[in-house]
Amino acid sequence: MRKDAVAWDKRIENESKKSLILDGKWKLAHLLQEFKPQSLSVNIYGKPTQIEAVEREVYIRGFQPKVKVVVVKGAKEPIILLSTDITLTAIQIIEIYGSFPIALAEVKHEFANAARKLIP
């Protein structure tokens, strides 16, 4: 997510006016300062790693159900991760996102091998 992304704690629907009010606004990148980060042990690229993160269930603009946001303390800037499955833990969300580069590299490798077989 963008570093300037915002989210809200409450979503209040006004039935008579058919409108929506969002309350309890947060800048997601600031959640690390607003709440005490948890120290988590996660596997990144197959290696156990200690990180600090904050997780929170919030509403984002343009998306009706609540989502789970995990803000990880990065080397220079916070890393903001989002999951529509609010039953996942922060560790599971971080490990899923951490597996993307490996999966993409594997897919790229497989495409390259397939292309080599097709070209005489």
C-alpha cells in the first residue's frame, strides 16, 4: 500500500440519507508510533527473522468489509501489508507476502525454460 494510505476504525451507515460515515481515521504508516509494535519471529526467504509489526482491523475507502493491515518496521520506511482475510495472523500475512518474490522468480524461471524448449 502507499505510504500515505489511511484507514478508519468505524464504518457508520446512515440508512435515511443512504450515506456512509467513516470514523477514527489513521495514517497507516504512523501505526508503528501510535501503538506498541509486537516482536515477531517470521520466516522470510526460508530464514527465521525477528521483526517488529503492528496489526489492526480497519476499513479502507472503497472497500466494504474490514481488512487486516500489518505495518512492519522497515529499514527506512514502514512496510504496509493488507489482507482481506481477517482471520490470518500478522505472521501468516508477512510470510505470504514474503513468499511472492520467490514464487515470481520460480515462475520466471519456468517460463524461461519453456521458451528455450520452444525456440530451436
